[in-house]
Amino acid sequence: MIASKHLTGFLLIALLSTGAYSQERWDLETCIRYAHENNIQIKQAEIDSKIMEGQLKQSKYELLPDLNLYGSERLSYGKTVIPITNELAETRIRSSGYSAGSQVDIFRGFQNINAIRRNNLDYLASNYDLSKIKNDITLSVTNAYLLILFNMENVDIAKEQIDVTKLQIVRIEKMVQSGSVPKGDLLELEAQLADEEFQLVQAENQVTLSHLNLLQLLQLDGDFDLEIIEPVLDTNDLLMEEKSASEIFQTSLTVMPEIKSAELKLESSIKNLSVVRGMRSPFLTMGGSIGTGYSEGSDHSFSDQLNENIYRNFSLSLNIPIFSKYSIQQSVDRARLMKERANYTLMLQKNDLRNDVEKAYADAEAAIKSFQANKKSLEALQLSFEYAQKRFNSGLINSVDYNTNKNNLRKAESQLIRAKYEYIFKRKILDFFQGKPIKL
């Protein structure tokens, strides 16, 4: 019985401990770091980069001479020539041969050197492709994070509206009982409370959905208990970017990985053209080998024959392409077209980047103007609501007019926080285009 109580107590403590530490509290930087470490697309890009690194290493190894060992065993029947002595025999002859050979390219039209340079450019480009994917994930996670903050503020607004309405209901109930106001005002407020509670449910559902969206971006299970840390955002510092869109674009050309990748791929296509053109050049190859052999039908022993039959050779081989059925020319033409395509890809990337920067800049301008306008509107509606609340408490206006003022105030508050987060995100994008890390 005592052991059972101890076991129950232990299990209870374990469950409480598990519950206490199961929830994770992450800020934006933690979310981005986790995404970079675990995203499948990023892992695929890392593998692609390793493959390109392997190709670069292999192209360097092509400069080294090869080394091969050869061995053969041969049985001959009938009239045959003994391989070692060159004597004629009419019996079964068994012979063996062993050799080692090496060969190295002396000149191959600089193909190997240009291939190393091309593969090095491809490897660097793959690293920038990896950075581009990380950038896309970073922006997606940031947008999802800010959306959660926006929806959480909407929930706070909805709760505040409910609290105000409940206080008014308590006050109006007393006034209805005293006969100073009609019961219809109370019914209007109760209907308003029901609508606001419905709005709260919808706002809380949006928080849940935005949390789920972030978890999916992080590739976490939907039941992962993640709580995001709400940063302190000073709305007084919401100012427009001092640089122009053109200045930001010029900066982005030097820092954005998609531009760096496209530039390197263009350089790679130029080197690839040089590699292909090198196929027209004569090839000079140097080789050497050493070998020995053994054959039956000789008076010498196996070891003596291996020592006596050692041979060595050295060779220089020159290959001059004369006519290759136009295959080399076709390869050159194809490489030239690939270079032109890479150039157009770079131009397209620059145009896309310019469009993205200009759009983000225009969106940021619109968002800051919208925020400033909504802020003034909210201040006016706040005063209007306070005045309407005083008049409603004095019985000078009915509940319909009061609720209209209250709903206008709630709408203005929601529009203000929407404009705030839209500007924050657009401003972060502008910072991102300038190579600045995203932080809140």
C-alpha cells in the first residue's frame, strides 16, 4: 500500500514536471534559427552544395596521373607460340603476365584548368542558392510570426470591448430597474455583448490558425506546444526608410544571394565555353609501364622468369582532332547558347529584384501613411466614444447610437494594428534587401 502511494506520487510529479517543461517559448530569432536547421528544402540545398563540392574536388583530381595494375592468366592448346621465349610448342601452355601502368595528361587545351574554375564557380553559386532558400524561409517565418502578434492584439481588443460592454450592462440593469431607461436599451447591449463574444471567438480562432501556419512552416507537429514571445514594439519609432527605392536596389544588387548566384552562373557558362573549345586542341599524353611474365615450357623457374622478363616502356601520345562529325562544333554552339541564357537569367533576376524592392518600398510608404491616418482616426474616435459614453450614461442617446460609436472604435483599433504590422513587415523586407538581419 505504501509502495503504491509512493508510485502514485512519483507518477504525479513526473506528469507535472512534463507539463511544466513541455511548452516552448520562442522569439522570432529562435524560430528562424530552427527553420534554418530543420527545413527540408534547406537540407536538400545543402546536399546539392555538397554534390557541387564533390564535382570540384574530382576536377582537381583529374590533374593527377592514374595508376593501374594488370594481371592475366592464359591457357593455350595445340600449336602455339610460347609468349616469353617465342618458341613454337604443340602442347598445352600456361602463361601469366603482370604489369603496372600510369598515364597523365600533359596538355589538353586547358580543359582541366577551365573545368576546375567552372566547377568552383558552380560550387559558390550553389552556396548562394542555399542562402536564397534560407532568405525565403526567413521572410515566410517572419510574416507568420507577425501575423500571430496581429491576431493576438485583435484578441486583446475584443476582450477589452467585452469588458466595457459588461460594465455598461451592469449599469443599465440598475437604471432599468429604477425605470430611468427603457428595457430596450438593455436588450441592445446584451445583443452587442453576444456579438462581441462571437467576434472574440473568431479572433481566437485566427490566433490558432496563425499558430498552426507557423508550426507548419517550421515543420513541427500541429500539437507542438509553442508560445511565441511578444516583443516590445515602439510605434513611436515607425518612420519611413531614409534611402530611396533606387538606393536600396543598388545596395541589394551587392548583397542578395540570387544576384550573386546568377552572376557566378554566368561566369561558369563562360568557363564552360572555354572547356568545350578546348576539345579542338591537340591532346598530349605521357604514359609509362613496367611488367613481367611467366610461361611454362621454359627451363627457368617461376621467380627467375619474373626477374628475367621485366620490361619497361615510356610513351608520348599526341592526338590532333581533324574531323569529329561536327560534334565539337555542336558542343561549342550549345555552350554559347547556355552562356547567352545565363546572361538573360541574370538580367531577369535583376529585374525581379528591382520590382520586389520598388513594390516593398511602395507598400511600406502606403503602410506608414495608413498607420498615421488610422492613428489620427483612432484618437478622434476615442474622444467621440468617450463623449458618446457620457451621453449614454446620462440618457441623452440610445443604445443603438452608443453601439455604433463603440463598433467604429473597435474597427479603428483593428485597422491601426493591421497597418502597424503591415508596415513593420514591409520595413523589415527593406532592411532585408540591404543585407540587415531581421530582428524585432
